[in-house]
Amino acid sequence: MKFPSLNIQILLGAFFGVAIGLYFHALGPEHQVTQSGLYAASLAGTLFIDLLKMILIPLVFCSITVGIANLRQH
């Protein structure tokens, strides 16, 4: 199965993001669906940022270690 190109995927993601945002805006801030959607989006965003923070230190450590090891070989 062939996936759409990256440009099409980005445009579809932007379109669906705008559509969901307009839907939540039309419901109003006090609606239960809006509050649940914002909670889920906040949870997903926080989880994503925390996962990036978790991988940052090992990634920097490994990069520095490999860089030093490559310097010694030359």
C-alpha cells in the first residue's frame, strides 16, 4: 500500500487540526466535549515533551562519547 506524499500528509494534518479547532470553538469553552478534548490534547502534548526531555540527556551523552572516541582514532 502506497502512502500519500509527505506534503499531502502535512496538508491533511493541518486541515484536520483546523477542522477540530473550529468544531471545539463552535461548541464553546464550557461544553463537556471541548473540555475533554482540551484535556486529551494537553495530556498528549505534555507526554510528548516529557519523552523528549527523557531522551535528551542520553542522546547528548552518546553524541559526546562517540565524538571523543572518533577523535582518538585519528
